Amino acid sequence: MKSVEDILSKIDSDDKEVLKLCNAFLDERIEKERLRGESAERRANILLGVVGAVSVFMVFLASDVLGKNDNPHVLLIIFYGASALWLARSIWYSMKSIHAQSRYRLTAESVFDFQNGTDVKALKQIISGKYWEHEKSIQPNTERLFYVQRSQRSLVVVVGLLLCFGLLTIVNGQLKYVSGTCVPLFVSFVLIVFLFFGDWVIEKAGMWNH
């Protein structure tokens, strides 16, 4: 990443109107990047709230469905355990999203650097500082959106697993379904593979891009 001085050296124009246009353009880009970062933070906070509600629901499932069943079906245990893992994954990515934010900001003291020189020179210094700050915020915001989307995907998987849990509970209660050992092993294998490679496959395929 270029320093403020490197950026300043590349601003060649001495036309005040051109510099004002550049300054206004940077203001627009900085505002859009700020909104992008706020969107990621807002979505992460919403996800944490949803995750909290799902956690309470899973505690209820553990006590009311699994806790009252002396011999729960092995697939119920698998689906519940997988749901808990993906829920923890969603929490982790939400926290990572909040943590990944830009810590590079111009300080108010920068105005003292604009005093020695012409208005054109001051505009160049302002533009170079804004450009530097804008570039410093892009990568953290991209990371935040990346983690938010992973958290969203994890939460979608949790919902899917809980639906499977509920469906199997109904089927098992009505039909006393017995799966043997092959089905639980196959389901466990698929869930483990998806846990480690699911995000990578989805992102490579471009099915969930920010």
C-alpha cells in the first residue's frame, strides 16, 4: 500500500478546479465505502441476534426432545450435533466480521500540515490523505462482508439441519424408523465433508458473492 507521500507525488495537476473535482470524487467513494462497512456491521449484529434466538431454541430441543428420550435415534444426535457445530461457526464468523475493521484514520491534527503552502498544495495534501484512508478501508470492509456471508451460510445450514431434525423426529415418532448403521455413517460423512469444504466450493462456484 502506498504511503500518503507516494500518493501526493503522483498528483501532478496544479489546476484548482481539477483538484476540487478529484476531492469531490473521493468524498463520494469514501461515503460509499463507509456505507459498505456499516452494512457489514449491521448484518453481523443482526446475525448475532438471530444466532442467540436459535441457541435458545436448540437448548429447548436438547431438553424437550433428546432429554426426554431414553434412547434417541442416532440420526437425531447427528443432526443436532451438526447444528450445534454450524451454529458455533456462524457465531465465530459474525465475531470475525465485527473484529475485521479498518483502524487507519486521518487525525484532526492533519490540518496543521496544510498551513504551510498555497491552497493548491493544501488540496493536494487533502486528496492524498483521503485517497490513503479510502484504500486502507477497502480490504477490512471486504473481509467483513466475506465473514458476514460465511456466517449467513452457516445459519442457513443450521436451519436446514434443524428442519431435518424435526422431520426425522416426526417420522421416528410415527413409524419408529430404524436406519441401521450405513445411513448414519453416510450422513456423518457428507456433513463432515460439507463442514470443511462447503464454503470453499460455494465461493469457487460464485454462488454467494458479495
